[in-house]
Amino acid sequence: ELKVEQNPLFLSMQEGKNYTIYCNYSTTSDRLYWYRQDPGKSLESLFVLLSNGAVKQEGRLMASLDTKARLSTLHITAAVHDLSATYFCAVRSGGSNYKLTFGKGTLLTVNP
Amino acid sequence: NAGVTQTPKFRVLKTGQSMTLLCAQDMNHEYMYWYRQDPGMGLRLIHYSVGEGTTAKGEVPDGYNVSRLKKQNFLLGLESAAPSQTSVYFCASSYATGHTEAFFGQGTRLTVV
């Protein structure tokens, strides 16, 4: 059974600081997603990571994937208030079971 | 291009009533998923489908049934609603292969009283 663990679950940071959110998963996967969710809204796709060593960047966010360690990171550089949201990682199982399992999410608050 | 459309967006049910939530996608995606989102629990998978005519149980399937008679539609049914099913429900769809994300609908906020 695929388990996805995110940490931290809550993150309060100051504008201009850097921080990393971690996503660990327990079994083989064929892809990993990062999503953003604003309060009362649906999920917005940020990154799709398929292969070991994959790194993607968009603005102040950078995601990476280490399939051997079963670990993905979402790095935030020089945070701004607009990045305040809940961030989810999601892992799609490999093999013949294509479940898409989410972590519990990280509530990020960026303070002035 | 509508993407993933969920119907209805809001609903209030009485305990014991039944209802069906509809998810429709126009991207010819093979995979479709139903989730519920509750505070502090993230998104939990209810049922999913890897193709027309196929469905499988997720993490929290009890009290729900699904059907995928057409590739573009994935229906989630509550036969006898309970207050514990009060939640926000999200549908998602994706291709089986390729470097694209899973697309989400706008959600259905369901309250069972």
C-alpha cells in the first residue's frame, strides 16, 4: 500500500527566506506531482516529475525527485506573500495499479 | 475546452437520501479519480478508474459506488447519505502516459444533515 508523507504540515516563514518541503513515499511510483491549493479553491498543478534526478523550476519554486530515496522536495526561494497556500505532493503507483495518492499537504504562510 | 467539470457544485442532503455526483472530462483521459477532502486529512481516494467499464476501490470506498460507462464520465453515488460524508469532493483525470498533470474539477461541497 502506497503511503505518502509530507513534512512539515505547517510552515510559517518570513518574506525573503528560503525553505524546503519534503515528500517521502513508500513504494515504487511512475510519477510524482506537486499541486497548490488556495482556500476554497481547486488544485492547481505546479510540477510533474517522472524520472530520477528530475528537477523543475517555476519562479521561486523548484521541485526535484530522487526515486532511489523515494523522496521529492519543493524548494521555496526568497518567499513572497503570494506563495501562501497549501502545497500537496501526489504519487502515482507504478506497475498495474495506478492509484494517485496524496500527502496531507503543507500549509504555508508567508509573513511580511 | 472545459477540462474537468463537476456537477453539482453545492448540495445539501438529508441523512438517508441518495445522490449522484457527475464528473465529465473532455480531454480523452484514460484515468479518472474521485477524492474527498476533509480538514487536516488531505485528499483521500474514494474510487478510481483506469478505463471505460473499469473501476477500483481507493482508500475510503465504503458508502460510495461508482460507474464509468463512458470514457468521459465518472459517476460517484451515495446510496444512503450519512453526516460523515459531509465533505468537499474532487474529481480528477489524467492520461495514462506522457508528461502531463492530473487535472482537477472545481469540487462539490456536500453537506449531509
